[in-house]
Amino acid sequence: QVQLVESGGGLVQAGGSLRLSCATSGNIFSFNVMGWYRQAPGKQRELVADMSRGGSANYLDSVKGRFTISRDNAKNTVYLQMNSLKPEDTAVYYCNAATVGRIYEYWGQGTQVTVSS
């Protein structure tokens, strides 16, 4: 019943920016942690960033200083502002959410981000 839907992906040139959004629906009143994973072709899925309800965030080392995660707790919506994009950021980005700790039991379908060189 709970659904997460990502939006904002697309094609962008290196150095450009995108803002991803993840809207949620369902019976969950609030999530403990919400975040973003990504998976590039032929590579393992990796956690890009996540944020607790209280605002504590962590980031993948390679995106620190370039990406910013934020969330609107009232809307159960999480965002990922991606600046200074690099070709290696190309991946499908997945929104995820957890009601207990960082056990991400809810996942979106993903949105494609492609960064051209």
C-alpha cells in the first residue's frame, strides 16, 4: 500500500544540476530515515545519502560537497539536490524509506540520471 515515486531524473551535461524528488503515499504517518540509493550498469547498488527525521544526514564520500539531501517531514517527501554532476554519477536513483532504524523496507521504482561527458 505504501508507494514511493521518484521524479526529476533526466539527461544533463557534466557540471550541471538536477533535483530529485520522492513523493510517498500510503498509511505510514512518518519515516525514521529516508534516503537515496543508486545503481549504475554493471555496478553494485550504493547508498548515496540518507537523512533521519531529525535531520541527521550522511553521504557517499564521492558525492560529499556536491549533493544535498533534504526532506519535508510533513509531506513524507525526500529530495536530492545534485550539483556539479559527473559522468560517474550516471545511474538509476532509488528512493528508500525506513520506519525502524535504517531497515529500508520501502523502495521506489527509480529514476534515471544520465550525465554526459
